[in-house]
Amino acid sequence: MVNDTLPAELLEPIESLLEHLWLSEQLAFNTLESYRRDLNKIARRLQAEHLNWLNVDPLSLASAVFIPSEKPSSQARALSACKRLFSWMHEYNRRQDIPTEQLQMPKKGQYLPDIISETQIDALLAAPDTKTFLGLRDKALLELMYATGLRVSEAVNLRINEIDLQNGLLSTIGKGNKQRMVPLGEEATDWLENYFTDARPALLKGHACDAVFVSQKKTAITRQLAWMIVTKYATVAGIHHLSPHGLRHAFATHLVNHGADLRVVQLLLGHADIGTTQIYTHVANERLKQIVHQHHPRG
């Protein structure tokens, strides 16, 4: 959402940058909104100091970005957005210098996702009442997300022609507009077949919709609804704080636990950098430490 409270000298460069990124790089809506939120936040801090994008110096910019009360990840995201803005301003001769060149990303501690056990996942997947149309849809969604590690946005945007049940494969468009093929697995394939046969036609009631997962409104389910579905059944299963992204973490962690090659996991997740995937080796190691601590006589 555009921040109408900002003066033009702060607001206009933000909106011009976002338009440029949309036209030149076709960035996703959510990515553009993330840039907008972070740049609006920094702009408000500059405004409070009677500064703007044209006259702020590196030291003042650092004061606006590196707020001690904020997490390093939030600071890094804001700095990344500022780097985009000032590089663009420099390229189009709106500033002669790039003040972010003197600023370094904050050091972030290694974030390890919560470890969700396979037993907990079994309880989650058993929670939906598959005798109802909505329960069958939710079961198919949960099975697919755990079987493939799709991001929630990828799952809700999945279309009928992107699923090949006969060969147990799906095609999805991930970050960076990159397409990847992901195997479904027998369990997810079976539940999708049941959903397509029984629940989906009943939910659509003759209306045309090419989305795989549909709601009672006869349209594709939203990210928010997918989030609610996951958290609802996680609560039933006694799992605290499980999000759709937590299912993605569980998918990757359990693959690594069972010996999957890290490069394969990288391809399945759609990570551009193997370094992003390496976190799951740390998760697996933490799980091994827990097992030893709990079960070894000298643990």
C-alpha cells in the first residue's frame, strides 16, 4: 500500500524504483511490497531527521537502518532495499554517489528452523476429516506440501495442467520466475486423485477454475487460507507454531535425515544457492545430538 503521509521527495523515488523493477525485472508482487514496506520505514525515519533520499549521508543512513531494537534480519532487509534504491538513483543520475557502498550487512546468527519430527507430521496428516469435501481438500493440500516442499505461494498458484498424476510429477514456477519439476510421491498422488474425483467437483459445482486447490467461493484458495489450514490441523495434532514454511522445512530436513544428497534437496526446493540449503545439514546434526542426549547412557 502506498504511504500517502510521506512527502513527495521521499515517496516519489520509492514508487519510481518499484515501477522500474516491475517493468525491467518482473519482480513478484510480494517482493515489490516487501521493498515498499522497508523503504517506507526508512523514509519515515529520514523524515523525522528532516532528511530525504537526495541529501542523506552514509552516517545518517546507517542510523536509520541499524536500529538496535530490530533483528539483524530486518536491518539486512532494509539495507538491501536501500542498496536497490541508491544504485537506481545513481544509474539514472539522481545522485552522484551511492551512500550504501560504505555500509555492510549486519552479522546474522545462524537461524535453525524448529525441528518437526516425522511422528508429528504423521499426526498432522492424519488430522483432516477426509469424509468431508473440505477435509479431503485439506488432506490433499497437506500431503502435497509435505511431499514436495512447495512454498505456500507455489501451492496456491498451482494449476491443473501443472500436475501429472500419471507420472507423479508437478511443475511449478518459483522465485526468480524459474520453473522446476518436483516428484509427488505415491501418497500425495493418491490423495490428489481422491480430491480431484470427489471433493474438487463438489466444491466448484460446475464453475470453471483451473486452480488445483479451490475454496467454497469456487476460486483458488488464498495464501491466508492455506496458512489457516496448516495452523488449524497443527493445533489438532498438538504441534505449536507450525506454518506452511515449517512444512517446507520438515520436507527438507527429513530428506537430509534419510540420506538425500544436498544438491538434490537444493533442486527440489528451488534454491539458487547451495548455501541456503546447507542449513538442513545443521538441522539434521541438531536432531542427532538430541537423540544421543535422550537415549545414550552417557548422553
